[in-house]
Amino acid sequence: MPNRWIVGIDPLDDMEQGYIIHRQAPEFVAKWTTEGEGTAVMSELVYTDADEEVAIALYDFEFEDKPSEEVFRAVCADGVRAIDKYLITTMEGFSHG
């Protein structure tokens, strides 16, 4: 089964903007950031795991077909786990470098 997620940070963006792509229905591209003091996300639709110590927010969604709220929440929760895995893998790479 192919990977459903592509997660990364734009290396040419001074603010290191994060992006996430979901490659299965519902397909979408969104931006992501870790929330903290001074973090402002200006978007009509935002998903966040605000209960976590380091909250991740997904925003500026571009959908192929907008899903139901239930599907949206489930897919975004899975997306946050994909971002967590990306961040852990990236930090491990820095610690071994």
C-alpha cells in the first residue's frame, strides 16, 4: 500500500512553512505549523490537536472533494500523527549528524 501522506517543510521559505499532502480520498494539500506563543493562523478552516503539549495546526486546506466533518476530523487526526512522525524522524537525523 503506498504512503498516504507527504509531509515536509519548504526549504526556501524563511519561515520554514510546513506542508502536508493526503494522497487518498479525501485528497488535499494543507499547511501546518506547531502552535505556540505568537503563532497566528489566519484561515477559515483549521484543525488542531490543541490538547497536546506541542499542538499542531493544519490550515489553508485545498481539497479535491471536501469531506464530511466526521471524515475530516479522522483524516486530520491521522495527518497530525504523520507530522509527529516526520518531526521525530527529522530530530533523530539531527542528533545523529
